[in-house]
Amino acid sequence: MIPILFGITLICFFVINLAPGSPTSFTEELSPKASPEAMEALKKLYGLDKPIHERYLNWLRMVVTLDLGKSFVDGRAVKEKIKERLPITVTLNLISLLLILIVSIPIGVYSALKPGSIFDRVLTVFVFTGFSIPTFWIALLAMIVFGVNLGWLPISGIQSIGAETMPLHERLLDWIKHLILPVTIMSFAGLAGMSRYTRSSMLEVLRQDFIRTTRAKGLPEKVVIIRHALRNALLPVVTLLGLAIPGLIGGSVIFESIFSIPGMGQLFYASAMARDYPTIMGILIIGALLTLIGNLLADIAYFIVDPRIRVKRDV
């Protein structure tokens, strides 16, 4: 994980600095009469007067000491800004991932047990729809229908104004109502893909000889499906969980911006627009770390689910 994380930071740092614009460009636009000497002093203050490799090494030395630097926008510590936003983004992604697992696995299993049925055909249409329609367009459409026209759900933020004065149960209900739209939309594409993968994997396992053997032994169908077929069918699904985490984190930028959720995604978008390099790199390294941890957990889960990996074989 450490070499991969180092490689991610190296590539991201150089790509960000190659992008057009600079942190001083907004100052130049707001203060067109600013002298060249003032702009040079500002670049020196930000450390932008040094070569890019030297800036990267200086940034890397700070990161090793858990110092992500200070924001170019407001001078606050990047670590503190991320600390305020990280719990919201992690909560959204965990709820979305849990919803994907709870809904997609039973749907995929049921569709595999009844291939060619009406339910299976509807699932196929749902999957193609989920992959074809841009999720940000669905988010905007859902905001218009459920938020503006019907007025059932709020369309921005994670709590209403004055929620701090509400009783605990009302505050919790308000929080749930604010999360329904973003969490559902974030999970839409994942539900389509994961249910399809589960269906394909389950169909493949049901054709295996050991399933035929368990049925020939007279085991109940529920035992055959849950204990034998489903456990083996979940192996590729567990692997896909590690790949789903980067997509959810990346999607946070879009959904948090659309729904005005004060998470890391919204902070990343604002920092990118302002060319706030320290904040951008801080968010990228946190996102990369969460992705690598997700992949590690997927590998550990694969190790637990598949006993063949735990068996040491002599070569």
C-alpha cells in the first residue's frame, strides 16, 4: 500500500500543477492593478517560485509528519478542514455501500434462481438503465420531482435550519429525510451493477457439479442455495467491493456539489476551482488512503470467505 500511495501522490501532484491557472490568477483578476512585484511576493509566499520537484519533496516531508499544509484560500490548516468534512463523506459512502449490498445481493440471487422470468427481464432493463443514464441527470430530475414539485424531500444540505433546537427524534428524522435523495442516487448505478454480477456469479455456481451433488444427497433447497451456492457466488462480489469504493468516493464530488452537502467532495470541487493545491492534495491523499484500505478489507474478506486461500499447499 505504501509504494502505491507514494505513486498516487507523485502523479497527482505533477498533474495538478500542469493544469492551467494558478492560485495567484484569482488575485490578479480581483486586483488587476496589483503590481508584478506583489504577484511575485504572493508566489513566494505560496512557495510557487520553486521548481516543481522541490515543492513536491517539501510537501512530502510535511505529509510524513502528518502535516498537510495550509490552505491558499483562507490560511487554515488543511487537516482541520478535512477533519470537518470527512465524517459526512464517509457516512454517505458507508450507507450507500450498505444499501447496495442489502438490496443487490437478494435481487441477483432471486433473478438467478428464476432466469428468464418477468422479474429477471425487469432486472435486465433496470441494469441497462442504471448503466446508461448519467446519475447526475437522475439527481437533478429527482430534485425537481420529489423536492420542487411534490415537496416531499429536501434537496440541499444534511439538516434543516434550526435543527440544533429540535428534539433528538425530530433531528434524526430530519437527517434521514435529507439523506434519502443523495444516498438513493449514489447507490443507483451500484445497485444495477452489483445485482447483475451477483446474478451471473450465482448462475455459474448453480451449474457446478457440487451443487448437483448436494441436491442428490437430499439437502433442503434453502441449505443448498444459502450455504453452498451463495457462499461461493459471493467470492467475485467481494472482490468487486474493493472496486466500488473508489467510484463512490469519486461520485461524492458530483453529488455533494449537486445537493450542497458539506463533505469532502464539495470541498474538493471548491478547492479545484480556486487552485488550492494543498487542500486538493490533502483530499486526494485521504481518498487514496480510503480506497487502498477498502481494497485491503476486500482482500481480507476474500481470505475469510474462500477457505482455499487459507490452505497452504506444498508445491
